[in-house]
Amino acid sequence: MLFGRDKKNPIKIADKGVIEWKYTTCGYCSTGCSIEVGLNDKGEAVASRGVGGADVNRGKLCLKGIFEHELFRLPGRGKTPLMRDKHYDPFRKTGWDEALDKVASEIKRIQAQHGRDSFAIVSTGQIMTEEFYTLGKLARGVIGTNNYDGNTTLCMASAVSGYKRSFGSDGPPGCYDDFEHTECLLAIGSNLPEQHPIIFWRLRLALEKRKFPIIVIDPRVTMFAQMADIHLPITPGTDLVLLNSLAHVILEEGLEDRAYIEAHTSNYDEFSKLVKQYDPLTASRICGIDEDTIRNVARTYAKAGAAMTIWTMGINQSTHGSDGVVGINNLNLITGNIGKPGGTSLSITGQSNAMGTREWSSCSGLPGYRALESEQDRSDIAQFWGIDPEFFPKKRGLFQTDIFPAIEAGRIKGLWLIATNPMTSMTNTSRIRKILEKLDFLVVQDAYEDVETNEYSHVYLPAAVWAEKEGCFTNTERRVNLTRNVIKPNADSKSDLWIFSQMAKRFEQGQKMHFPETAEAVFEELRTLSKGRMLDYSGMSYDKIEQQRGIQWPCTDGNETGTPRLYSDGKFQHADGKAKLIPLPFVDNNERPDKEYPFWLNSGRVVEHFHTRTRTGKVGNINKFSPTPYMEMNPDAARELGIEHGNYARLTSRRGDAVVMVQLTQRVPPDMVFIPFHYHECVNRLALGLLDPHSRQPAFKQCAVHIAPATDQQSAAIRNKAARAY
Ligand code: SF4
């Protein structure tokens, strides 16, 4: 007789005709899941599966990963280079030689007329580490522009800046294994189940074995907030006040780790003087969290044997994002929660290789966490590349968010965009459109020729995507993992590595330098340059990385398995070897709701989409869950405005307007609405995006809007249907 589960029909997985599985790493988010792509007898990618022996995902994949093999042949893939004289002319097809010659000659022309920095380069967080390194070599060592940055300024710049200010260097100190050891988890501005489902699953595994408190700070009742023990629905943009107040309670009640503070931190006196001003009563009036709850959270965190904080864009995308990160680091330093199992400040990164660009792209400096400001670093890299150190600028140039205003002001005339789509990802879309139209020359290098930004280009270079090439990604916990080349690039598209090295050959200085042809040969340069540094790769090789399904740096020569945590010895990267406690006065400098624009507009991700939907918007089994721009709105607020569930509403801000479908839900309070940021011509038409002074990251998440029912529901529905068909 059959019982329970045995009585049910067994799950049958459709036979896709896979004859070979190839090892890769997921190309979407920074979790870093190991994936195998299944090929059929025609060499076509027909299936994806998680790798059982991989420590990160242990055989699991999220929705995006399960269908990742489909992205190789999505509509809109670029097949051949395209060119035109004016951005409003039709494109004509061309060959690689003509396209690359044109780009090189335009770079030279613009630089000769307007100076080296008049040509800017903005890249991504999604190409391979070896490609980032090669692009950095080209941008810094050959083209020589100092206006070179990555789109990671939109997502991770505040984390980088905060780590550098507190610890003396970038580099997330913790790892996923910390969930197994922590006694308290604080999550700020992170909807982990939707943004990073596999990291969330790792947390759930840890919780099944051993219960520990989960505290979620988020203005919205996210999926994560719903499973938290304590949810703090904070007033948008006031996290710094709450963090200062938690520190206030800990110091006031003597709950700090005095021995750790004395041995491993500096600047305690200034810090403690500042947090004295943030008593819970004062803080509660600003951040909206009652005094009692602030005290309870502070005590719970400080009394835990080990406590950790994770965060994502809710902290980073703010006018004081960098300060928010430092505030988290302050909290963990005064409680001795850095570098120990279960005690850490772990920023959860967004793009698959946002870490790789931070480490090796030279966007903010020189490769391997070297600084342009350091004479020694400039000299070491110049010697390694065989160029004159004087060719390098002595400090970094503009961030991405300052490059666009510099185009507007006429200081930058040419731009090369690599796997980034500012027409959707930057705030104030109509301003970005005018800025792109103003360029003398725009080259877009992307796997998809139908990205919105390509409407404004003069040359389009079709790039290979993900496992159409080979190379490494670094994930959120510093784990370097490998993507093997699974299938050939689509049509005549080429790997980004090939494009960069071919471009270098078109410059006199590039002809004198060595640009390796293969990703593995580039990796050897990284290993050499990393030796003895914080991010030491010298003990890694491609085969070893694949065997271990990823290795965490530092991995010194002879080290077999890498290093799970940084700063376990209490030694930091500041000159005195100590971490810095930094006082953080709160300045309320962002737009707030008022009579004219009475709602907070909050934005974020949904589980089924990735960034600007260039990929997930076209995968039917993913897009069907959220095919259309929509807004979460509180039913009470909607009733007052005469808006019903499923209606269309028009949002207006001081920048522009957008029409979206309304979903009524108690997940948002009456004075707030939430819109997923993935859709073109939606959130970023409205957002203000004031910049953080340290990181130059925009405050995507907080602005004020007015809401009214859309007057013509039928044409709004037609417009939304068009967006769905993307
Ligand atoms: Fe890919 Fe991230 Fe999903 Fe893992 S969690 S399968 S890395 S998108």
C-alpha cells in the first residue's frame, strides 16, 4: 500500500535531449550560483540546472537562473556591427574592421580637439573580470581618459565608499556561512527573498537548524519584513538617525565591546560625542520608530554573541548612502562584530560581477584595489603595462552620475557605453535623452541591439553574452567563480575581451603593450598583480576554481580553499591598522512629500526581473509574472482618490509623469507607493536622484509624487500592453 508522497504522481522533468552539461556561473545577480547549461546534439543550449556540489547554491537556482539558457537566442540580439552618421538616420550594417576603425578615429578626433578627458567610457557590472581588467588597461593605459566609470555607481558605490571610510579598503568582510553562526540578523533596505532568493534560502536553512532573531528595517512590508521577528517601518531616508540611535543606546547602557573598540578602532571620542545627540526619543520623532523598539533592537543586537547586518539598495541609494554604510560599520565595530563567524557587515551586491569591476576594472583607480592617488601604485602598474607612469592622472575623474551632466555642459563630447542602458537606468529620463542627443559620438556595445539607449548611438557593437565566452565573476562574499564557454557567440557578435584588445591595436600606445588573447591568459596577469595584496588571487587557477565551484579571496599561493572572512585578526587597511569610528550627523536634504506632491515614491526589484529587463523582459516564462509596469498602493489612499484595483493611475513629479496599473495592497502605508524600477519610461521619469556626496550614487528610492486616476483608462491600457510586448 502506498502512503503520502508515494501516492502522488512522481514529478517528471521533460527530456530536453541534453547530451552534455557545461559548467558556468549565473550571469544575473551577485549571489554567484553555479549553473550547468545543458546542450543537445545540435550544440544548442536547452536547459539549466544548479550544481549540487556548489557551496553557494547547493543545487538550487531561482526563477531567473532556471531559464537562463534561453537568453542566448532572445529576440533583439545584435548580429553585426551597425553604423550611421546621425542618431536619427537608419543604421547600416558593417564589418568589425570598419566599425572599430570608426570608433578609434572618433576617439582620437575628439581627444585631439577637446582634450583627453572629453571622451568618456561607462561600463557595467556584468562582463567578466578579465574583460574589466582589459577595459581598464585600454581606458587608463591607452586611451587615457579619466572620465571612466561603471554603472555600479548606481548600485554599489555607497557600499564601496563606506567600506573604504571605515576599514581603509573596499571588500565585503563576511560570507553566507555567517548565517550558520549568527545570533541576530539585522537587514536594512533589503528584500532578500525577492532580490537574492538563493541567499535567502541559505538563511532559511540556517534558521531551520537554529532560531535567531530576524530584524528587518524597511518602509514597506516586504516579503522579508513579513517573516521578520521585528519589522521597523522606517520613514524613508532616515536610516542614519536610527543607526546613530542604536549606537547611542548601546554606549549609554554599556553594552559595547570595550576591548575590541580599544584594540581595533580609532576616533572613538568624536564618535561617542555625536551619538549622544541621538537619544531614542529624539530619533523616534525623525525616523518614525518608537523609542521602545529602538531600545529593544539595540539590546538584542548588542547582547547577541554574534550579530550581523546585511543591506542592499535601501541603504545605498540615498543622499547619505555612504554614511548609512559607515553607520552599519560603526554599529558592528562597537559590538565587536567584524571578522568573526556570524558577526559582520555584509553588503549584498546587485549585478553578477559588480565585485569584479570594483576589484579589477580601474574605474575608480588602478587594478587590484590600487589608487591613482598613490605614486607607488601608479609606478607599479605603469611598469607592469610598460608605459610611462606620468600617463596616469593623479586622482580619479568623474563618476557616471557626473559624466552625464558634463556632457550636458559640453565638456564631454564622446561616450562609449558598455552593457549599460542609461535611458532606463538613470533618473530623469527626459534629461538623459537630451544629453545623449547632444553627443558628437556615441558608441553602444551591448548583447542586445534593441536596448533603449541604442536609439541614440552612431556605432553599435554587438557583444557576446554570458557563457558565449569565458571568464570569472566575483560574488557578494568575494567568491571568484568561473563561466566556461558553453556555446559560440550569436551571429557575428564578439566577446567584450576581443573588442577591447582589437581597439587597443588601433592606438599607437596600445600596439606597444601586450593584450593577451584569451581570458585565461588575462587571469594570469591578475594573479601576478594580486600577489601579496588584500585581494590575493595567486593561489587560484581556472581548473581549481571549477573544481571547488568558486574560491573566496584572499587565496594566496599554496592556499587550497581561500578565506571566508576578512579582518579576523582585527587588522584593517588604514595606515594605523585600525578601523575608524566616524561620527555621522544627519542632514535631511532630500525631497519630501508636501501638499502638491503628497506621496513618497519608493522603488525596488521584483523576483522575476533583472535590472532594465533587456533579458528577463523577453523570457516568456519569467516576463509573464510581471509583464507590465504597476504600482503598489494602499487601499485607503486609493479610495480617497477614487482609484480601484486594476485601474490605471497617473503619477506626476517635478521631473515628469508616468502611467501605471494599480495594485492595491497593505504592503505600503497610505502615504507611499512602490513601483518596480525595471520598466522603461516609468520610475526614472519621476525620480529625482540627488547624489550622495561621497559615493555620487543617486537617491533612487526617495522622491515625492502626485497621483490621480488616469483620465483615459483605455489608452493607458493600450500603452501598457505595448510595454508588455517589449
Ligand atoms: Fe542567478 Fe542570482 Fe538566481 Fe542565483 S539567485 S540563480 S545567481 S539570479
